Amino acid sequence: MLRALPLALTAALNVQAQVAPNKLDQVMVTATRSKLSLDRVLADTTVLTRADIERQGYGNLVDLLSRQGCFEMVRNGNPGSSSSVFLRGAHNQHTLLLVDGVRMDTQNGSGGAAWEAIPLAQIERVEIVRGAASAVYGSDAVAGVIQIFTRQGGDGAQLELGGALGSLGLGKGDMHLSGRLGDFDYALGAALERASGFNILRVNNAPPYLADRDGWSQESFNGRLGWQINAQHRLEALHTRADSDSGYDDAYAKPAPVVDDRSLHKTEISRALWAAQWTKGLSTEYSRGQSTERYETTSNGRSTYLTETEVRQQSLGASWQWTAGQQINLQLERREDQLINSGLRKSAGGQGSRSQDAVAASYLFSQGPWDAQLHMRRDKDSDFGGVNTGTLAAGWRPATGWRVWASAGSAFRAPTLYQIFSQYGPKDGGAALKPEHGRNRELGLSYEQGVNRASLTVYNNRIKDLISYDAGFIGQCPAYPVVVPKPATWDGCYGNLARVQLRGVSLQGGTELLGLQWQAGLDWQDPRDLVTDKRLGRRAKQLANLRVSKQLQDWTGGVQLRAVGSRFDDHANTRPLGGYALLNLDLGYRVNSQVRLQLNLDNALDKAYQTASGYAQAPRTLMLSVRLNPKL
């Protein structure tokens, strides 16, 4: 299957046609924190629209991302289960997630976003920027940034309704109402999803295990209100909330299915914004945002674990269009984190907090065939002090349709509050954990002409001072007040130990051939621990995507193949995980301007596979959905 995909990429360079499929002549915000035409962005990027989101059948945001280049996902069962996203082979916590500019990050354990808790129904657009971006966003943006934009209002009142029924007892519905009243625009949305699920734990050993069905549900709401005071000033407020309830099986086999293990997620995101255009070339934006992520596990209704993270941020940005091809961006930012967790040591009072203050500046240049960008930032953390990061990028268009670019940048990831304040963190008065540091280099070549487009990106990202839980740090944390002569496998404390290198080549392309639209991608990667010279666990060396689609009058159809190479379930590379290939089919029919039907058959070949050893993924699923746009 992997051998067939280069043919589609070769066609992307050699075949000429008349209409470009899904041509991205758009503006991107995430790469520079200012509106920039995609053909000026000096990074490997992807933009997903509402149409891309609605085409998906089974799954959630994690499934949507896993079908994009350079992405892998690990999930312990159903869509509501604990999930990780690996971008270019990096750890889950090395990809920054923003929702309408608000940072999402749990401070429990190793950290990272709770991807499974983000409601897909409320997303309007997803922007993906691969590569180090701490010089623009600060901590966490080591491997890249994903920004989600929730749905918003426009001219004229619009109502959209959606519903779906499918296998695994799946039923879901959503509503979106938007419009404008004078100088005010509004958007309201709500969604509900429920499924009886499937048995997610694959256990064949003692004690005797009786399979059960692990279902999930999610309820979400979002609201946005904007006031265009005049042509120069706009105020906006938004709020998003999602509550998830997912069945899971404890890692230890249960003796009977009457034991009901649940994971409960609650996320809330709020933001207030004032955007001003002072002159033709000078604009500012001030925002205050807050995100809360509460995670709890229960067994037969009894709470077994609880953690809650709150991230507050405020920022003031200014953009000055100096000349037609020169722009300067300035940013002042403050971030405050708080963690409530019973696992934090008594001296921390069961909670931990910290703050980061930052100042950043960017210079964007574009003239003729040349583009250049310089980003610089300094973050000062209340725990470990200051960190400087920077990115330099340059691009050149040697001929029509062609572009070559190169970039070099540094990044960092701050320790989580759990790593700092738990009994496994540094002793009070001891040396603080250092931030993780990354240095990324990449080179890109792209071609786009008519329907044909192709891109080649080569990257090398080295990350040092990774925080590891290791027996070598015993004696440096409160959990071990005395020396342990022969530590057990589970003994250890947090410390800066590991070094990794993320190297790879990403080839993406698209064209129109034989009356069909083709999109394909191949990724070769080598995410490696430089201390042990082992491949990072649950990462494949080869990833591939192929989508072939066709539109015929009111009908649309598509076939998508996702292939993932073999992996190891552990960093020691002792427990192999087999590769897998998934075939997904979708068929849509527009009844009229107000009604659209869609049929999805995911994992059409009913492939049994695992992304984490012992946890099954969904079997073949069938879903029928309808979208309604009634006239108001």
C-alpha cells in the first residue's frame, strides 16, 4: 500500500488540469499572530475548513488531525479516552493547542493538551503550523502549533442543524445559530453526542475478564458576541464549554463487567478582546483569556482521581505596516497557571501556581520574489528565570509556482506544576527543574500551479534537558528521604535527563487526474532518544495518506487510506506494535440548497489494530448524517 502512494505525488508535479482542488488561497493568522497570506508563510502549514470537518465520520479532533501529514495519534480506546498527538514524532506536550487564541494545557503529569475534550461540532477552522514557534508563542510550541477557531456570526441570520445515527449505538446532533443585528454579530451553538461503544481492553490473561461496552458522551456549548463600535474599533466576547463522560477499563483486568470505570472531562474557555485600527498601517489587539480543564476518574460512582488546571492569560499586541512589504509586530503577554491536585506535596498545600511574563517582536519582509521573517521573544518564569527564543526564516520564488524556504528556530517547554510541586519534584529549597530546550532547522520546497501542488519539507529538531522520571534522581525529591540502594522499576524522581532528535522528510501533493481529485502524503521520520539510541515509543518510521475524491452534480464521494508503519510500545524498543492501514469511505448527496445527506464507512475493512498495547480501536463503523440549512 505504501509503495503505491508515490505515484500520486509524482502526478502532482507532472499533470496539468483546469481547476485546483481545495486550493488554499487563504489568510493564516497562527504562523505570525497577524493576518498573512498563505503564500508568504515560511513554514509547513495546513488549513482545515468546516467542509473538511463535516466530511469526517467516526471520531473527534484527534482523528481529524491523524489524517494530516506528520501526525500520529495514541488513544486508549474510544474517542473519549485519554489521547495523545505526536507531531513530527515529538511528545504530546510539545505541541501547543490554542482555541480562539486561548492556551489549552493541563499541568498534571507531563502536561500537554487534553485533545479528546475539544468538541469537534463547534470548530469552524483549524490552522496547523509545524516547527518550532516559541519565539512567537513562548512555552510548549516545540514541535508546532495548532489553533482552533470556533464558529462565529456573519451577515444575515443563519440556522444550521445536524444529526447522525451510526453503529456502536452512536447518535449525535448539533445546532448553530448566527447573524447580525445592527452593529452586533452573534453566534450560538450546542452539540450532543452519545454512543454505547465497544470493549476497549484486550486482555487474555488471569484474572478472568468479561468484556463490556465502553461508551462515551459529550455535551458542548459555545457563544460569541461581537460589537463593531465603528470602522476602527471592535469588542468581542466568547465562551466555550464541553462536558465529556467516557467509559474506560482499568489497566488491570476486572473480574466482572459490573465494575464501571468512567473518565469525566470538563473544559471551559473564555476570552474578551478589543481590536483597534488606529491608522491605515497601525493596529492593536488586547485580549484576556482563561481556560479550565478538570479531569476526574470514578469507579462505580466513587471518585478515584481528580485534577484541575486553570490557565489565565492576557496580551497586548501591536502591528505596524511600515511599508507595503514590511511589517513589525510587538507583543506583551502574561500567563498564570494553577494546578489543584491531591498528588501535590503538603508543603504546596495541594496546589501549585506560577507565572510567566513575556515580550516579543517580529519583523516581516516581502518584496518581489523574496520573503524574510525574524521573531524574537523573552519569557521570564517565576520558577526558573528567563528564556530567550528566536526564529529566522527566508524564502525565494525562483519561477512561477515555485518557492524554496529555510528556517532556524529555538523553542522551550516549561516544567509542569505537577513535576515541580509533587512529591517527585525537587525538594523545597533544592535546584529547580530546567525548561526543556529545542533547536529546529528545516528546509522546504513547494510548487503550486493550477490544480497541481506539491511540497517537500526536511526538518531536524533537537530537544535537550527533557524532564524524565528516573531512578537516578532518587534523593533529590521528598518521596525518597533516605537512600534506596536497589530501586525498583517504579522508583524515581523528576529531573532533566533525556535528549531526543526528531528528523524527517515530509512529501505532500495533490492534483486532478482521470477526472478525480488526488491528495497524498508520505512521511519518513526518525524520532530518537539520543541517550539510548532507541526510537521513541509508539512512533512509526513511515506514515502515508491518500485521498481520492469525485464530485458529480449533486453527488460527492471519497476514498481515504491511512497507513502507519510498525512501532514499539515502549522507549526501550522491547514490545513491538504492528503497523496498520485503514480504509475510510464517504458519500454525500445534496438534496437541495437546504438539505445535505452523508454516509461514512470508516475502517471499512474492519481492521483490528492498536495505537497503545492492550487497547482496542474502533471496528468498522457506519454513520448516516444530515445537515439542514433552513431559510430564516
